[in-house]
Amino acid sequence: MPEFAIDGFTLGLILFAALLHAIWNALAKASGDPLVNLAVVTTTGGVASIPIILMFPFPNSETWVWLSFSAVIHFVYQLGLARMYRLGELSQVYPIARGLAPLGVAVLGAGFAGETLALHQTVGLVLSGGAIVLLGRSGDGLVATRQAVTTAVGVALLVGLYTYSDGRGVRSVETPLHYISWSFLLGCVPFLLYTIAVRGRGGLIALRQDGLRAMGGGLMATVGYGIALWAMARTPMALVSSLRESSVLFAALIGAFVLGDGFGRSRVVAAALLVVGLILVQLRGS
């Protein structure tokens, strides 16, 4: 029978992290300026990590490789996220961006690594792929919608890259918090400097309007990703990634019933199918 290689406590924490991720992304989408909002989110995590950094020695050379790689990927990811939320609705673009990453890993594994898929995993791929197609088509056909979907696909690729990078990095240290704290700090600096350079004084208006909510989102993002990295230190990365993407259903529900997205209910159904498909893909036969 298929089974999860994960204990109940870790499973609960990952699902909680997924909910936090959906909430802070909804706050970013609902903000007046997603770029400024995301800059506050990342800076909040970076500042919160400083006291933790002081508890550990300087990272070794292997850890620095993964930290540097992660910082570059996160910078591009954050730019893509801001563009995605400027162009698209949460209930459409978020499930595509989060759901494609673990799905892509499974497809690549089956196609290039000789990993044979069980029947239930094949069904999961079909369900997930169909859900992604439904989400991509559930728009109004405008150029902005197509651009939003394209951007979401690019964000999904970046999610897969930083998940792998951070998964390797967190295993290069004895204590997960050591890597997590440095990752948050290095991830915020480039994006903060870029936002200041691009927005200048104009960013202060958005900061006054959404600053407190963005800080709250930053705390959620910090706790949520910290849980994910902690889980990846003790659980298979692909399994953590897949379970964490249950946030797509949370985001679809928030978009439909809180933000009032168009096609909301149909996207909730598509997101639910996507979650079921991703879970089936990650189930392992005995």
C-alpha cells in the first residue's frame, strides 16, 4: 500500500506552514504595491534572523555555496512574484506557481532518471496536469492574464530551484537554524536595495499604507519557511515540497471568498484536484 514517509507531527507543521504561506501571499497580492510589500516581508525575516545568526559560528565553504546560490535564486523569484501579483489574480497564478514545482520534479524523474511511476502516481500526474491547464485557461483572455500565467510558470521553476538549493544547504550544517538564519538575511538584502533604488520616495506611500500588514506577512513567511527548511533536514525534500504545496488550496479559497477573484469557485475545484494529484504523485508503494 502507498504510504507517507513522514511522522504526524512533521506533517502537521508542514500543513501549518502551507497555510501561513497562502496568507502572506494573499496579503502581498491585496497590497497597493506588491514590490514594496515583498521587500518588507523579506526584510522582516532578515532582521528577525540576526539574533539567531549570532548564536552560531561562521558558515563553512560548502554552506556558503548553497547560501549564495539560494540568494540569487530568491532575488529573481521575488521579482517574479511581484510581477505575478501585479498581473494576475491570486486564485489563478498562485496554484500554478506552487503546483508546477513538485510536478516538474516528478516528470523529470520519470523521464530522465529512470524512476518508474506506479499507477496511482500516474493518475496523480494526470490530475495535476489537468488542474494546471484548467487554472491557466480560467481567465478573461486578456494579454495581462496570459502574461500572468507565463510569469507564474517562471516562478514555479524558481521555486523548484530554491527548494533544492536550500534542501542541500540545510543538510550542510549541524543545526537547521544555522542555515535558515543566514538564508533569510542574505535573501533580503539584494531585494531591499533593489526596491529602494526602483521605488525611491514613492515607496514610502505604499509603506505607510501596507507596512504593518507586510510586517505581519514577513513574520508568517519567516516562520513558515523556517518550518519547511527544518522539515527538509529530516524528511525527503520532494515530500516536503509536495505537502507544502497544499497551500494552493488555501490560496484558492482566500482568493475566491476573501479577495473576490473572478472564476473563483472553479479555481477552488481545480486547486483541490491539483492537491490530490500532488499527494498521489508523492505516495510511495510498498
